[in-house]
Amino acid sequence: RHPHPPVQPPTLKRYLCRLVTTPGGLVLDPCAGSGSTGRGAVAEGFRFIGIELSEEYAEIARRRIAAIIKKGRA
């Protein structure tokens, strides 16, 4: 658990990334928050760029996305 309130279900973010991104595409999230979209994008094999103003949330996002990469995008 983490302090960023609007965490969406991972399956929803994965679905949305597949819905709007072409295979091998790039997902850009200008308000990355805790990294839910980044996790979904990486899990689906997309490249990802996230922008977050809060250093605290950016670090949370980095850790959450790194965990997906470490798992092998599972």
C-alpha cells in the first residue's frame, strides 16, 4: 500500500494501454502519480514515459514499475 489515493486496478490499466496503443508503441502519462499506467504499459510490453511533479510519488512509481520489469513483465 502507498499514500497516493487514486490507484486503479492493474487489469484496467493494462486493458486501457492495449486499447489505445499500437503494438510496440509508447505510452505517455503526463500525470504519472504512483505509476499504475506505467505498470500496465510495461506489463503489456509497451515503452513508457511518465511525468510526475511530486518527488514522493515519482519514487513510488519508479519502484512499482521496476518490480514489474524485474518479474519479466508478468
